[in-house]
Amino acid sequence: MRHPLADSADRKRLSQRESAILELAAEGKTDKEIARELGIQIATVNTHWSRIRLKLNVGSRTEAVSVVQRERASEVEAVLRSERDALLGTIATERVVQAELRRLVQRHRHMFERIPALIVATDPEGTVRDANRRWLQRLGYELEEVLQRPIGSFLYGPDASETIHRTLRFVGDGGSVVGQPCRVRCADGSVFEAQFDADATTDPEGQDWVLFGFIDVSERNRLKAALAHEIERSEHDQKVMGGLFDILPVGIAVFGPAGDFRLANRAFEDLWAPEPVPIGEDVRRLVDFVVIDPATGAKVEPQDWPVLRALRGERADGREYRIYGLNGRVKPVWMAADPVWSASGQLLSVVASFVDLSEVQQLRQSHDRLTELEASLRTLVHHVPVMLVAMDENGRLALWNDAAERATGYTFADLLEMERPMERLFPDPATRATMIREWADNPDFRDRVWAIRAKDGRMRRVAWSNLSGRVRLPGWTSILAGVPLPDDPAAL
């Protein structure tokens, strides 16, 4: 039984260039060397390899090369037999016949040594009788070191002996072994992964042989394992990204170039449709509600939606819209769409995003109310008929209301321009030291009377109260309230 790859009919379908590439590879040349010798790009060599594997119905470059190797071996054998028969018929003397046979043997040996595969010849019992140079170089042996050793001694693993035993028995019954996985042990103890073919033959002298052809597949297996790992990691990444995609708080939908719905996350379905959108649904069927531009109050026609503009290849920047009828509700929604283009400029898909702005709008309204309240409080603080003075954490003046201006004649701007306003307002060092100590030690004192100097130089008596312990406002570390007192104490 011969392997189907040994049928040379498949090779006849190869082009001249493909045949040349296959022949050069069979000579042991790399793809880079082939490209240089044929004067073509290595990418072109790779393209031809794809066609060669397809035409020869093989899965790898190594298997394709093995076709040539087996054909060459068959051709060599056929040539040897043909030439031997011709010599026997034409050479009259035994000496000439022997000389010609020796020449043929030398030629056979030359080709045997240079076949780009690891070849070992054994007797029917599996004892090594010969090995080519490739085998010896790969395993690190001299020929004398491998002769008379059982072929199984070069294999590694608990099943090595059983594998060789089954192989010898199978080929002895007329079969052929193709692509048997194994592990080969080198002279230095290292092991590489391989596959071997085995076939039995008989030479012209009637000697029975078993030929083993080994192919080192360790690199191919490493690449396969790396590819499997990358596929597994890619699948894991897809699951992770899919999970993230589904829990995003932003609605995401993907549409094909024809507007057909392809994919959406949970947030989109919660926002957009009461029921899941069928795959393939036309985006134009999802616009059966009213969209208003909140800036102008005008209705936005479906063809002006970001998704449909992006499908037409137009710019589709995100904008806020007010949608009536979305799940039976009125919602402010931020809509944007981005087209995805191929390297050749072809529209592949449109990715649309939808953000429910209801909570944002509520926060915006709350912020506006707080801003209005803050403005009202500032107005109240400035117009309350009581002196209010505040200092920040660095001791700088932060508040000086209208009542304080009327009582002293100093404006807030006047005091900010002064280098030491406290010394100007409270010129007596003892009074100033007492005030500072009270502010620091007692954040809740009441009606402490300290005189303050007005802009016209008069000293005005003021009853001060510290509000710092009862009122906490950002930026105001010390807050004092002052009530101007009459100049005549008897008037109280």
C-alpha cells in the first residue's frame, strides 16, 4: 500500500514555477534561498506554497517536500534497476559489469547522502545497516556508532519499542507507514519531536531492507502549540471584552454598511427598545418616534440622525437630543456614531453610542439650584445689617460685608491692598493680641467689645461674636459678627 502523496499524477498539475520551488525545497533550501535563486519575493514563494499544498492535497511544506523525496527515491531505484539491466545485457565481461555496478553504487550513495531527509536503513529485524549524512549530523553520531544498533534505541519514550515492533511487522506484511509520530534522542541526550515513514524493499542482490525516513517536526509542533495558545487567549479576551461590552453604562449598537442591526449591549436594549432588536433589523425601522433638538426645539428628521449620517459617510459628531416615545417615556439622550473603515476605504460598519442623560440633567438642575442658593446667601451675607468678617486658613481676609464697609468706611478692595490690615484696623497691640488669642482659643465667644479704627481715624466700639464654632463654610476658617455700639456707653 502506497501513500496517496506518492502518486506523481498530483505533481503534473503543478506549474513550472511551483515545480521549481518544490525541487529547490527538496534540495534542502530555505524559502529565502529559493526566492533569491528564482529572483522572486519571499511572499510570492509563500503564495506558491499555498497552491502546492492545495494541489498535492497535503497540510504542510514538509509533507509536500516528502512527495519529491519519495519520487526521487523511486526514480533512483528505477534508474538503478534500468541501468543494471542495460549493463547486464550489453557488457560482455564480468569485470566491466562489476565496474559499472560499483559506479552505480557510488551514485546511489551520493544521492542517498544528500537526500534532504533523515534516512536510516535497517534489516527486517530493525538493526541499523546504514544511515545518511543528514541523520548522523542531526543526531550527532558517526556512522560506525550507529551500525548494528536497533533502530528503537534512537527513539525516546515508554512506547518507543512497541512503535518500532508494530512498524517492522506492518511493513514486513507489505504495508507502508506514513507520518508516525515519535521522539528521537540525540547523542547529547537532547530529544526532538519527529515523524517517520517506513517501507520495506529488496535490493538487486536479494537483500531485504526497511527504509525509515524521519522528519524533524519540533518547530512545527512548537508553532502549533503557540497558535493554540494564542487562539485560547484570544477566546478568553473575547469573553472578557464581551462581558465588559455588556455591562457598559453606555448603550452601544453596531450596524452593517447597509444599516442592518448586528450587535448591541444590554444598556442599549434597556434604553432603546422594550424588546430585543432582531439581528439584521434595518436601522430605519428603529426611528418610529419623535426626536427634538433641545437647542432649537425643532424636530430632527431620521435622515439627520448620527447613525444614518455615518452610514452615508458623513460626519456624525455626538449631540444631545430629546426623544419622545422611547419605551413610552421622554428622555434626553446623547447620540453619536463612528464609521469603521477598511484599509481600502470601504465602510465596514457603524458603531453608535447612546447615553441616557436623565441623571445628568437631574444633577445639572440640582447644581443650578445650589448655585442660585449660594448667590442668594452671598447677597444675604452682604446686605445683613450686621458686620460680618471672615478669614481663610492662611489668615487672609475672605469676607467684609456692606455693614462692615458702612461702619468703617473701608471697602473690601481697600483692605486687600493693605500689607497689614489688622494693624490698621486694630492699632493697639494689646487689644490685637487679645483678639487673636480669643479667636484661637474660643470659637464660640459672644459680645466681646473691641474698638476698631475707621477710615476717617475715629475709633468705633464694636461687640464681636465668634461664629466659627457654629458655622462651617468652605474657605472661611474664622467668622466674626460685629454690632457697632454707640459712642456714648450711657446710650445703651
